[in-house]
Amino acid sequence: MTAYKIELDGEVLKVNFGEPAQNDVIVRDAAARLDEMTATGELKGGTLLKINGPASLPVACVLVHKVAHLYGAIGVFDPKLGKYVISITHNPAYKLGDLVD
């Protein structure tokens, strides 16, 4: 059973719900997938990672916790703005709250 789907498309981490499940299962599934992506080198790190797709608050916490140390900045897509909002940054090129395409 895949409770959560995660794929990397360039600099965009595409996330989506899979089979119906509760958050306790979904967070474990998301964490396992991110660990797999890191172990295989699919998720290598870099300057900026953009996250796009639906996530509950517990899942969002797992996502950013697992990738924040790999990337200089993390942007999360805001559909109302149509842009990614920089939510975590260790890179002086990106400030918290910056909007990026």
C-alpha cells in the first residue's frame, strides 16, 4: 500500500496522497519514500527545492524535516499566489517569504 506518493521532477518535489490512510501511516510512508530517494541518490540536495502538492500538517512536517538539511532553501507552492513561498532558508540568495516561480 502506498499512502503517499513522492516524485522529484527537476527541482520540484511533487507530492500527493495515495491509498486512503490515516496520518500515522502516511507520515511513515512519506518518510520511507524520502529515505529511499536519498539512499538511491535521487534526492541529492542543492540550492533550492520546491515542494508542490497536497499535504496534511503532519506530512508537511516530515517532508521539510527530511529535506531541509539537503537544500539551501525550501519553497512550498501556494496555489492562491501561484508561486512558491520560501519557507526555510540557509542560503543568502533566498529570504523567508520570498516568492519564486
